[in-house]
Amino acid sequence: MQAVASSEARPEFRLEIAHVLFIDIVGYSKLPVNEQRELIDCLNRTVRGTPQFRKSELAGKLIRIPSGDGMALVFFESPEEPVQCALEIAQALRDQGQIKLRMGIHSGPVNQVKDVNDQMNVAGAGINIAQRVMDCGDADHILVTKRVAEDLAEDTRWRSFLHDLGEVELKHGVKVGISSVCTDQVGKRQPPQKLSSRRREPAKSRPGKTRRDTGKNLEEYDFYPFTINRENVPEFNLKDFRLGMHYFLKNEDYVAARQLIFIGEQNNVREQLEPAERKEYARLFDRYDGKRIADDNAEFLENYARIVRLIGKSFPDTGIEILLHNLADPSHSLTVLENNVTGRSLRAGATNLLIDLKRRQLFDEDKLNYDLKIGARRFKCTTIPIVRKEYGVVGAICINVDANYLTEEVLSSADKVRTFFETFCRTDMKLDENILSRDEYAKALKGKRHFKDERF
């Protein structure tokens, strides 16, 4: 691998304002897999056929992001674009009656990132808030944040379509004003059920814990769905999972039930259950808001994702790969990948990583500085588990150093060694600040060059 010193090798981190439309198929998780696929195909065809989608795509001002049971469309010209596209989608689907959607729209900062397949993706508050606003809606709702509504209201043709629904509290106590967009034919004017129920809730019940915060940990039940085999390796136990599933359909415990769902999703339980049991699991998933469990975990890992990206971008073209796994979805766990040396792609699976980390947890072992040989390839690796109190191991940061690249390619000539270290020490900005201790600072002023400079 040749070291590249041009600016093209170092994508610039740049925030920009985007206008995001988040789309979700209502009741998707309750459907058989073949029907889910048909609805997604139908939705994709419908979206691609709308005039606003085609116009923005032709102009190169649109990013499409699939989300399993829907998609996000990221526009960059005007807040009118996602709203116009939402109305066109709703109008196209109105007569079919097959697909029920809820949609959320927000304008906010995002950062464009190219993944390993050279496809554009985005991250940031703009897309997160659009999704949370969408989550507030019912079937047929097109909800926009106050910021979008105010921008649209500057044009008189939009004013009659906007219906203020007041303020709603999103995750982490963030409060935003929302409005419903509807015409005579599409959209829904009345407030969503979630918003109506919050308004009816007595003020005295709001402080302190809600029923969603109360309950026992899943380990306290006899059907905790992991057993330890003869090799002291934890194994997923489908029989105990079934017992827990039926128990929590009859007996409410939000804490333990959501932990059970999290473990089920980690172990692809839908593929292991019989068809009739899948319907029961879908009921459990909906009753305890299973979709939010995965969304919450993705949000929990957002700062870890930023850390991984920034560390990776600090050492480009050095043979040092760093990546993040979201182990709430082991089949598609790879969510961030910088300085790819293993040839994997985003959304690749984590093989047996989750089980291995759970086993090491039992014995208080670190997976640190280990040698990995695969055929002729050799790597120096470290894996750092990310743990949440309520769910256990939910992610992992992995560092993989291509040892053969360093020892065989880089060390093959003095010029390659020089190029490697020039790349390794390359910086993008200069700052005037002190990171040394007082003693080291004084020695630096006297000429100390590095931490092993024995003259001092």
C-alpha cells in the first residue's frame, strides 16, 4: 500500500445544513419476511418515481439512506424539498392502501461521510432529530419541526398546509415544536396519539420514574436465555428465550422484557423461532417498543463512532485500522471503519465476537495486544468492549495493525520508511497550547527533544 500525501486522502470534516425526510412503514415488524420485502420494494419504486426525488437526484443534491423499515432522504437545497417529496410520496400511495407511512422532517447540521464502498452517508443532529420527530407520528402523519415550519411559512402557498401541534419532548429532554403538514388529500391534521396522551397525563405523575423505568433485571428470572457450556462458553438458549417471551406477554416488566428483546435481536432470534412464534415475538417487540431499543443503542454509540472516526483520521495510510461494531445487530454490526486493511465493508457481521466478549467478561479478561494470523496475513489487534449496565456488551472498538505491511512493505527501503513516518507525523493544523507537565515544559524550553532524551 503506497502512502499518499495529497489532500484527497484526508476527507475534510465539514458540517452543513441538510433538510432530512425520514420515512417509516407502520406495522412493518408484524409482517412476514416476504411481505416486508414486497413493501420495501414498493416503497422504493414509489419514492424513486416522485418528481422531487428525480429532480434532486439529477442535480446531485440528494443522499438516500436505507433504514430497514423505511429510509432517510437527505436534501441540500431547500426545506421545501423534503416536504414536497413527502406529499408526492403520500399522494402516490394514497390509492393503493397497501402501505401506511409516517414521516418526519427537520433541517439541521450533518456531516457527509464516504463509506468504504465510496457511497455517501451522513451523520449528525439533522438526521437524528428528523427520525425522533417521525417516531412521534401515527400512520399518515407528515410532521415537521418548528424550524422547518417557520421557513415554509415565509411562502404563503405553504401556510394553509401547516397545523401547529405544540411542543413535544424528545429523547434526553430535548423539546421541539412540531407541526403537521396536510392537504385535502394527504397527511393527518389531528395530533399523534403519543402527543395526545402526554397532554392528558397528570402533571403529578411526571416526576420520578415511569413504569418503563421500573422492573427487575432479566438475570433475576429463571429463564435468563444464556447457559454456560462445558467449555465455559456462554450459549444462547432458545428454550429459555421462549419462556421469557410468553411470560412478558402476560406479565409486564419493561426493564427485563426489553433486555430479553435486546438479547433476542443480538442472536437473530427471528430466524430461530417457528412462524407462529415469530408472530408472538412481533407482539412482544411492539408492546415494549423494541424498535427504540436498537435506536437507543445506536444513539448511545454515536459518541464512540465520532471517537473512532477522529482517531482513524489522525493516522491515515499507516496500516492501522480502527472500527466500531454495534452489537445490537451482530449480522450487520460494522458501523464505522477507518483505514481499511481487512477488506471488510460497512454493515458486515461480527461473526463470534459477541460470544467471545461475553466469555471474557465472565473471567475478567481483556482482549488486548493479541497476534492474529489468517493464511499469509498477520495482524496485531486489540478489541475493547463497550458495556451498558442494562444490556451488557452492546458494542466494541477494534484496532487492527497490518503487521506484514509494516515489517515487509514499509521496512523494505529507506525511502518507504521515510514516507511512512512523514505520513504518520503529518498534521492538518497548528495550535499554540501546552500539553506538558510544568517540569517537562521547563525542560522543553531548555532543549529537550522527546520523552527519552537522556540529556535531561
